[in-house]
Amino acid sequence: MKMKYLLSALAIAALLTSCRHSGETYIKVKDTDDYYRFSAAFNEDLSPRIGKFISEEVSPIHINPEIDSKVITVLSDQTKLTVETSPGEVMVFLKKDENGPASYHRVKNMCEGIKEIIGGK
């Protein structure tokens, strides 16, 4: 009986792991009075290109989306943001009360560039 439960648990775990990157592509943007959040899932083959793009935008910080990571940083222009990545996924978060309009527009423009890469432009 225990073996039956163990096999069921392993099957469920395998199913959940395989569904993590099921090939679904999406882009979600939430822009409220308090924060800006951009999240996307995409073909993992785009991860190196997206990582290079983000790293250029937030230089000298380096983002490697080919591994699971979370970077909370303050850029040279005092932009405070969080970037979370994993293969085929990215999330960028900016609190508006900690950043000015220029920082907001900088991050929003960066996210527009990520959208273009995902969309194949």
C-alpha cells in the first residue's frame, strides 16, 4: 500500500515539474498607484538574449536568467528594483513610492524591450 502512495506522489511531482515550463507564453503587466510589476513566461531558448538585454539596461548589474535568481538592487541613478528570473521566466518589480518618474519610465521602457524580444521583433 505504501508503494502505491509513493508511486502516486512521484507521478504527481513529475507532472507538476513538467508543467512548470509547458511552453506557454504570456506577458502580464500590473501598473498600480503603488507599484509596477512585469512578468512573463517564454521559450527558454530566449533566456540568454533576454538576460543580455536586461543586463545592458541595468549595468553594471549582471542578470543570468538561465538559473533561478532574485536580484534586489539600487542602480546608479537610484532606481530601486527587483528582478527575478528562471529559465523561461522573468519578473520585474518597482515600488513607485521608492522611485521617481524617471526610474518608473526607465523600467517600463526596459520591460517594453523584453516584450519585443518575446514577440520576435
